[in-house]
Amino acid sequence: MKTTSKEDVRSHCAVNYGVEIFGDRWSLLIIRDIVFVGKKTYGQFLKSEEGIATNVLASRLAFLAAQGILSKAPSPDDRRKDFYTLTEKGLDLIPIVINIVLWSAKHDSKSYVRRHEDLVARLSQNPMQASEEVKALVRNGGCVFPVSKE
């Protein structure tokens, strides 16, 4: 079970805190979906190819919101849907996600990111600058690979 407050962490080691807050597979994939393809709704996250279970998705979204990584607000177009966006605390995870992308591009010969050699080269050249640019893009409602919305 994930922790819900800083007092519940196993230790105050910086690596442990990070792992307990964003270290499960689903949390980072939700963040990936926001950053790279601009997903914002429960239904969009549910359609990810990894096949997250509905109860796990609901739990992770609630946990990330409780931790201040995501904010949740009603969709301006359809009040029955909620939009999830990264908070400033969540945006600060973008350099971590970018470094995971770079590591995967280097070590996973079948990684999808290898199809985007120009992106990998740009991220590799100056990861901190690229992270700041991606943070600004996502902060303003954009994403790395815009696709049509549902």
C-alpha cells in the first residue's frame, strides 16, 4: 500500500521518499501519458496500452492528487469528466521521466523512443534545458507528442 503522508514513509532517505511517492509503475506511466501524449481524463488513462485496472487507476490518480503531484478539476467542456494536470511538484518529475527515456533508448533495443532519433538527440544534448522546455510546454497545457483527443 502506498503511503499517504510524509510521516508514513519507511525512512527519510531521499531515494526512499521518491520511490514511495512516484516509484510504482503506474504513477510514472500516468505522468508519462500527461507529458508525452497530453492525456487528461480517467478514460484516456484507461486506454493506455499497459492495461491498468480501473480500481488501480482510480487509486493512483487519487494518491497522486493527495501527494500534490496532480491537480483534479472538472472539464470545462463536460462537467461529468475531471481533468488531471501536473502541479509544479509534478512538473518537477519531468527531468526524471526524461532521464528514464534516455536510459531506455540506450538500453532497450525495442524501445518506441528509438523511432524518434531527433528527440533522443535533443534530450541527450542538454537534458536540463530540454526538461525546462518540456515543463513549460506541459505547464501551458501542451505535450511532447500531441494527438487527437477523445
